[in-house]
Amino acid sequence: MSPSSRATVTPKLKSLRVRELTKRFADAAAVRGFDLEVSGGEFISLLGPSGCGKTTTLNCVAGLLEPDEGAIEIDGRDITPFPPERRGFGMVFQNYALFPHLDVSRNVGFGLEVRGIAHSEIGRRVARALELVQLGGLAKRYPAQLSGGQQQRVALARAIVTEPPLILMDEPLSNLDAKLRLEMRLEIRRLHQSLGLTTLYVTHDQEEALSLADRVVLMREGVVEQAGTPEELYAQPRSLYVANFLGYRNLVPVEVGEIRGDTVSVAANGFLFTGTRRGTLAEGGAAVATIRPKDVQVVAAGSPGCIAAAIELAEFVGDGFELSADAGSGQRFIARTTDRWAVGDHVALRLPPERLLVFPSEVR
Amino acid sequence: MSVAVRRLPVRRGEIDRGAIFVYAAVAVLVLVVGGILVSVVLDAFATSWFGGWLPDGFTDRWFRAAITDFDLPQILVATAFITLAVAAIGLLVGVPAAYVLARRRFRVKGVVQVLLLLPLLLPPITYGIPLATMLYEFRLAGTAAGVIVANLVPALPLVVLLLTPFFEQIDPNLERAARVLGASPLRVFTRVLVPLAAPGVLAAALIVIVRALALFELTFLTSGADSTTLVVALYYAAFAPGIRPSQQIDAMAVVYMATSLVLLLAALRFVNPTNMVVRVRR
Amino acid sequence: MSAPAARREAVDSPPAPTRRRRRLDPALLFIAPAVALVLALFVYPFVYGLILSFQPYGEHEADGALGSYLAFFGDPRERLSIWNTLRLAVPATVIDVGLALPLAYRLRRPVPGQRVITALFVIPLTLGTVLIAEGMLQFFGPAGWVNKTLIAFGLVQQPVQFLHNYLGTLISLLISDFPAVFLLLLGYASSIDPALDRAARVLGASWWQRTWRVTLPMLAPGIAVAAALSFVATFSVFPSAVLVGNPAGETRVIAFAAWQAAYERYDYSEGSAIAIVMGAIELALVGAALSLRAGGYRRMRTEGAR
């Protein structure tokens, strides 16, 4: 699922270490005790809703924000006191931040120019970077004359041309339309691999994070909620929050019945079903059962061990249908199937116990 | 490896030289402008002020003298009438023009824009002298109407320039929605646009009033005995030193100053200071 | 599409809905009063003045159509008023822009008390040239606080002559014109996307490099406009040249010369001629400044790269 192939080129960075990073804005902590260890060549995605502190973390790593506590280390060296211009990282900004008064080649060459590199060398490296992002013919255009996708490519070229040990990306695809977003996603991953980059990528889009990253760090209100490979997060969300963020859209408030190891039986609205235990549950206590739409199986009415429901809405989504099924007592399930069902059909829903996760009700 | 978590005052310790420069500049400004204003006020209330750091004594007789000598009530009435009329006519004519410039494209738009910018780019004297000559022929010279007409020349472009960007940032879909809901264009203008534009229009009105109050040249060239505004009266008073005691001139200045500053305070409640000057775009 | 196909389509397709006749957009009526007003009160007087300036009056009538212009340029004292004006307007503009630029540049990022500071800068703008000049009579006078302070600190022995000369007029221009320049530049400076500065930092640019390569080039159009408008204001200097200057000598500015011709000698023709000369000089200089700006700005206008 996630691209696990490592870079073919030796990465310039050995390790990035973020230690106990804390950043407060007017007393409210935007990031609290953030810890992260990245080894060279990794693609790390910081994922979370807006306001979760992911961009603040990125800006602290870039040096654009000064952390209140904690340290940033590159290859074991503490770079926390360094201003951004002395860190030598590459960064792609959300709105690209291309210099409107400079043409494409001077935008891309900016980082080399300020390092005092010879003109001939700048010309060569800029040309190569533009080739890499497939913008060879547009060197003399100004940002205003480029499409959104082209601007994005210029921003990428500008970030990689200095061959930085670490590339930081702040929601780089959020301003593109869906088709372009997919295209650029591949492009970014391709550049990451072929150039042996180490990338820290901020996004609020779970699909983007899961498809791009070697490891995903899911943040919530300034702290790390769960970190791991995309597979881990996808299959074993540690909390209801993570599950919900990663596409567990069916939430059923339940009462905990018998607990046997990791298997737990729960009851809700007169249904009884079995799920997989997540976290600490107490028999007789309240919990939330959750399952992805695509794990809900829609079968013929009357099947044993299933919940009876009626199809309420059916939406064609390309490779199948998304159904909303009413199970009575106001409980609705969203299911994804390839079978065609009509609105009003009576069906049965099977919830596979290994896919139905039961979390303690959140107090937060 | 154990790295203790520590507070980092590293770069924060750096002195913000820029901020120091800002405060130094503000200090100079406050000293000079404040010094000017305070000396004017003190002198206006002084019995006399020879050589000392402070006046020799205080009195209000210069103000009482100003009321009779300068016919201050008449000047104040004329000033209020003229500035308000300039603002009212300027808005009445300028608001629809700003709207059209913000929303429509038409063939001579560029010409119209330049035409509306020129009066702000030329010194008032340049067109003021021929305008005053023309007003004489129409027997408007020296009347309040003549002064209003002359002041409209820079006031109208100011209104248009201030309000065009304001109309531009009102979502055109609001107008479309109103049209689809059955409102006629005129109703859209009066019921949707004018309420939405009210803050901008108010700001423009205040800026025009403040500027008309201080604009000297045009009023100077066109005003007569019963259409003299405060600023022109102040100029005449100061232009003839020796004839009047400085305290009396300063009393006049205090009246003018107080009027301006009250208006400025009112304006600053609604207007961002950077909008007090015209920003030319395009 | 080949020609026959096009013809066929023209025949087969249902008659196009009759195109609405090109009527005058009624919205354009909205702009008509403004245009009429500017034409009547600005363009007409201007043309009227232009014609008047070619109809010399009195003793200059014999010199033909150019009599009034010849009278102005032929008289060294009159001619000198152009130099007198430039000598005030150019330094005032340069100094004000030079001081306002670093201030505005720094104030892109707010400092504590930002609102109060900008409000303070508006005060001289509101007061206008006449009051500033009038107020200087006391403050900068021989017995005013400035001279008292200078003497008290032993910096001078005798009071400095600040008034009724070139220096007095220049000071009054500097004070009255500064706020407009500053506020204008502040507006431009704060509209620069701060992400550009951040991008330049991450790319390794030092403070100087960011200033020279990013901020100043981006501010250049704003600087041109501010300088142009400042020049417009200072070039038309009149009341302060009279009140705190020496209108009979070194600060006999062109606006004063025009006023004298028209209102003291009642020579409206020469008054208009001088006014036209004044406008021409000013427009030429401002036009030069603004065309530089247009060249630099055109390619920067963008939605995406804002």
C-alpha cells in the first residue's frame, strides 16, 4: 500500500531529531512535547486537522519559529539556535511563495545566488532542476504567467536545487484541483526517491499522507496521537480519534458486554455484535464501536448474525456504490459495495468482528 | 545521550534595531509636531509670551477677540456648510461612478480612469487659477457655491479612488443572488450594495471632510468675504503679522486645530490610517 | 471547419436568437455625472486656461500668442521661481521617502503600540500645511522652544534663523508631507506576502540579501508612487513658502508667481501661462517616475503568486 522502496541515492542527511518540542502562542500551547526521529531518506508526513500544530512543528524545524522548549538536531548536532537561512533546508510553501518580481529561472536560482555560487554553475543546476520538474521551456516566464500546477513545480525545483539535506513541505497540494493533486503527488514521491531526499510533509489529507509517507505522524491539539507506518495507522488505529480521521466513518455508541482477550461483545439498540477491543474497556461500561464503510458487508435480508436495515440512499462512486442504510432507532450505517441495491431494499449488514473496533468513549 | 529540555532565549536576546528606529522616529515626530501644537495652544491662551519657556500669564481674551474680530461664528458656519456639501455631492456623484468602475468593463474605461486621476496628480494652483477665472465669469467667484464647486474637483476623484477597491471586494455573487431573487438593478443597488458599502462610504466621507477642511489653495483662490473657511482665515491672519498679536492668530489656529483633531478622532474610529492617503493601483 | 460545412451549419441550425442590440449599458449612466463633473470643472477650466494663456494681456499683448509665456520665461526673477520650487520639492521628497521607507519597512511586522503610532503620523496630515507653517512661527521662532533648547544645551550662541527663509519652508514641507509618504509606503509594505520573506530565509538569504533581492524590488512600485505623490504635494508648495519662507526672494515658488500674476497684477493670461508651465513640468516628472513603476509592475500582477 505505502511505497516502502527506499531511495536509490544515498541521502545527504543521516538523522533528524526533534526533542520535546513545545511552542506556545499567547499562553496556549500549539505544540506540546513533540518528539520525532527521522533517518535519512525517510518520507515523514505530519497529519492532522487544521490547528493541530503540524504547521507550527514544521516552522520550528525550518527555523521560522523559535521553540519555547526542546531542540532540533541534525546528524546529532543541535541547530535550534540557527536562523532559517543558516539551516540550508528546502521548503515548499502552501501558496508557493514564488517571488513575483523574478522569472522562473531566477526564482529557482535564488538559493544558489545568495550562496554566492558562480553564474555558470547556477545556470547548469537551475536547468537540471527545471528538467527534473519538467519545466524546461518556461525558464523565462514570470510566476504570474504560470498555471497553478506549473507554479507548484517551480516551488519544488526551487526547494531541491540547493540539494538540501531536508525538504519541508507545508500543504503543498492544497491549492490544486483533484486531478493535478494526484499527478503532483506522484511527482513529489518520484523526486523524493530519485534524489535521495529526506522529506517532512505537512497535510490534512489522510489519503495524501498514507500514500506518500513511509511514516505518518498524526497530531491532535499539539500532541502526537499516533505515529507509525501508513499500514499500522490504517489497520490498527490507537484511538477513536485516529480511527475517525482515517476513515472509520461508522460510529455506534455501545454498551460493553463480555470481554474475552481482544474480543468483546457489545450491545446497542437491541443489536448484539462482536468486535475487537481497543484500549481499556470495562464490562457494562460505555464504548464506541467503529468500522469503515468498505468493511460493512451488505447481504440479503434475514441472513443470520446480521443487523436488519433498509437502504436509504445509494450513491454511485465510480468503482461501486456508497449506501446509507437505516438500521432503525436512528442508527445509520454507511457501506461501500460493488453490488447494486435500490433505495428501499431491505438488507442485512454484517460487521466482521476483526474489522469492528471498539474504543472507550472519549472523555475529551 | 541525554539532552535536557531547556528554554532557549537564543535569538530572542537579539535587539530589535528596527523597533528602536521606529520609536526614535516617533519620538522626533512627537517632539516636533507636539512642540508646534503645544506652543500654539499655550500662546493662544497667553497674556504675553516674551523670552521665557512659558507664557507670562494666561487669559481667554484672544478667543473672545477672535469671535468678534474674525467673525468666527460666520467662518465656522461657512466651513461646516462647505465641507459637508463637498462631501455630500462628492459621494452622490462618486459612489455610483466607483461602483461602475469596480464592476463593469467598457470601451473608454481607461480614459475615464485617467480623467478621474488627473485632478489628484496636478497641483491645485494649475487648474485653480483658470477655474477661479471661469467662476468669475459665471458670477460664482467669492460665493459658497463657487468654493464648493472648486473643492469638488479633487474630492470627487478621491471618493472614486477610495471606493472602487471597496466595491471590488464585495462578492459579485451577492448582486447576482439578489437579481435571481427578483430584485431590479436599482433595488440591488439600494438594498444590497449601499448597505454593504456603508462602512466604506462613511470612511470616504470622513476622509473627504478632513481633506476639504485642510485643503487651502482652491478655497483661497475662489473664496470671498462670506465664503472664507477656517484654513483660509487662518492664512490671512498669519499672512499679516504685526497687524495682530500672535496670540490672536494662535487662537484662530487652536479653533482650526480642535476642529481637525475632533474630525480625525472620529475618522480613525472607522478608517485605517493607511487609507487616509490614496493608494494608486494599476 | 471547412467552408462548406460552415455554410451547411449556418443553413441547418435554427436561427440564432436575435442578438440583443448593442444598447448603452444603463449602468454607464451611473458614471456619467462624475465624468460630466470632471469635464466641466477640471477639463474645461484647464482648456480655458490654456486658451487664455495664449491670449496675452496688457503690455504683453504686442508679443503675439506666446506673449504671456515670453513674459514669464523672459523675466529672470519669474523664471527663477521654477528653480526655487524644485530646490524645495526635490530634497523634501527625497528626505521624506528616505525616512519613511525604513520605517514602513519595519512596521510591516507590528511593533507594540502600532495603532497609536500610525494614528500619530496622521495628525500632521490632518492639520494641513497652513497650520503647520503657522505653528512653526512660535515653535521655531527666535524665542521659541527649539532655539531655547539649542541655546540651553550650548549648541548655539545666537538663535538660529529657522523662519522666513529656505530652511523654514523646507522644514514645513518635510513635516506636512511625511505622513502621506509614510502611510502610502506602509500600505504597500504590508501588502507584500510575508511568506516571500520566509521563503527567502529558508533558501539561505541573509537580512541584506532579503532586503535587496526581495523586499526592495517588490516595494519599488510603491516607492515610485509615493515619491511621485510626494512630489505633487511639495511641488505645489504655496502657503508655507509665504508664511515661513521668504516669498520675495529664495522661496518665491512657482505657485506664488502664478498667484501674483493673476491676483496681484490681474494678468489672468500670464497667471494661466505660469499654471500651465507648472503643470507641464510636474506631469513630466511624475510621468517619468510612474512609467518606471509600470514597467516593473506589469509582470508582477498575479493572483497565484500573491
